[in-house]
Amino acid sequence: MVREKHIIFGLCLVFVGIVMLSINPNLTGSVISEGERVEGLFLDKVLPGETVKSSVSLLFADDEIVRQEFYVSGGASNWISLEFDSVSILPNEIFDLPFYVNVPEGTDPGVYRAKIVLIKVQDLEEASILEDSVLDYVPITIKVSENVVEGSEVTQVEAFNAEESNVFYASVDVNNLGNEEVSDSLYFVVQDSVGEIIHEEELSVPLLAFEEKELVYSVPFNLGIGSYSLSVNGVSDSFEVLEGAVTKTGDILFTDVQVDRDRVAHVNVYFKNFGETVLPISVEGDVNEKEFRTEVSMILPGEYQVFEYEYALGEEENYILNVAALNNEIELAQESVTFYSPNAVSLETNFYVVFGLGIILLFVAHRVLRRRKRDSER
């Protein structure tokens, strides 16, 4: 009888432990395994006192969206700042992680090193001791120099077909080849099919050292039906203004909600442009009837944009998030997501708790019945 009491007491302790692990994020952690070294970057001829902008291109061949966290380590880590500390990355999509390098003035010429550490959490739910994280890293080599390098260039111009009586869009890639911050002049010229200049203007574009910038350009007036060309500093592309409609389609690929320990929900909405032209998109939504709306972003064909919003949770335990992607007030896509406050236990967590307790109860019942059977046979 005394032994049975000990078993029951142990079962109670197991029950309390499972509940505590299920509802208290302070008792959770993650398992980090060693990953691979990602191909590194070499930044040459960096001037002390100048800010360099660069990026790391990442591709994750996963079946599901993963949560990726970033931080910097190494001897020159204080020189590097990341544009994102963490982000949810779509599978099989290239993600560019921008970062900045600011070498302090007075730094001696030479080679310095750091690395960007990537921690990939496999599951988007609250990190737990059952989850696995993978640690990769990108080596960054910085060669500091006192020699000034100058130059810039337009590398690509892509003009998109437009509708009559509508705005015309184009994307322009411009690179600063120098190691100093500059303000580059871009000359835009629009010509018709016979070479007559329809529109021309000059724009000044600020560029950090070695920065590669992608601009979205729009003609500030409507063009008639016909064929045209756009030239930017000698690099050109042709486009047409059509009588019919240009395909404007897109979809919300994923809506990610992360709730921190201060009860603030961080909402990320992933929208992809599947159309033929640039889409000005904003995202509006509501969380338990509290409305929000983001700023308008220009999304190029075939690319996606992450729209961010933060929401302070109230006293409720579960929330319904409704989001919609708008193009000039026309709804292109919508989605609804249910999420929970940090103190709420989701249905999935309840299932695991009940399942675990059921297994333990069956085990204890089996042991007790076996003991009573042996006692009755004596």
C-alpha cells in the first residue's frame, strides 16, 4: 500500500511538471546543433569612417517556413550591424540579409574578421526542449585600406508594360563601385517608337560605400497606347502601353504571428506579386476588432514583400487576425489566423498533455493490477 502511494505521488509530480512546461515559456529552451559554414564575403578596400552596405543571400531548401535568427560574433563584430535580428523565411526563396559595416576612424590598414551566425528554429511555435535548431555561419573578411576608390554604374533597367491612362513603372539597379558615400545622378529619358523624347528628368540617389540599390521608378504622367523605351544613364529597355488590362495578381503566401513575453504580437504578412507589373500594395487588418493598416510598398513582378505590424495583447486568451492585401483599395488576397496569448494553452498543447498523462496512467494502472494479482495468488 505504501508503494502505491509513492507511485500516485510521483504521478502527481509528473502531472504538475507537464503542465508547467506547457504553459510557462520560461521553462523552455532549444537544442542547437552544429551546421555548415556558408560561403563567406570578402569586403575589400574599406575606408575607416565610411559606412559600407552589403548583403548575404540565403536559400533554405525546407518544406515549411522556418524562423531564422541572426547575430554577429568575432573580432570585428562591433563594426557590423544587421538590418534584421530575426525573420521567418519562405522555403526555396532567396532571402537577402542586408548589413552595414562601419570601420572606426583611425583603424590601421589590415585584414579583420567576423561572422554572421544563423540559427534556424525548425518550428514556428514557442521554442521548446523538443525542438531542434541548426547553427550555420557566414564568414566576413574586411580589408581596411586608406586608398580612395570612386565610381558608380547603372547595371540594369527593366521597364514593365502599362495600361492606358495608368502609371508606368520600371526597376533600376545602380551600384556604387567606390568606398565612399556618394549622391549619384541618374538621367531618365522616355522616348516613343520614332525616337522622340516624351519625358526626361534627373534624380539624385544617395548611395553608401559599395551599395547596390534597386529603385522603382514611375513616369509622373499617363502615356498613350504605343511602344516606348526608357534609358537611364545609357542603359535602356523597351515597354508598351496597352489598350487592354495588364495582369495584376498576387497572393498572401503566409501570415506569421510571434508573441513575445511582454504580450506584444509581432505580425508578418508575406505577399508575392504574380502579375506583370509593379504593384503598390498595402495590408490592412484587424485583431479582435482593432484595425491597422501598413504603408504602401512597391513590389516588383515575381518578388515578395514582408509587411510588419505590432499589436499589444489585451486580456483575452485567443485572438483572430484578419488581413487583406490591397492594390489601390482593390482587395487582391485575404487570410485569417488564430493565435494565443503566452498564458493560454493551445489545443495542440492540450492534446500532448492529455496524451502523455494517458500513457502514464495506463502504465501505473498496469503496475498496480499486476501487484494486486500477485498478492491474491499468495
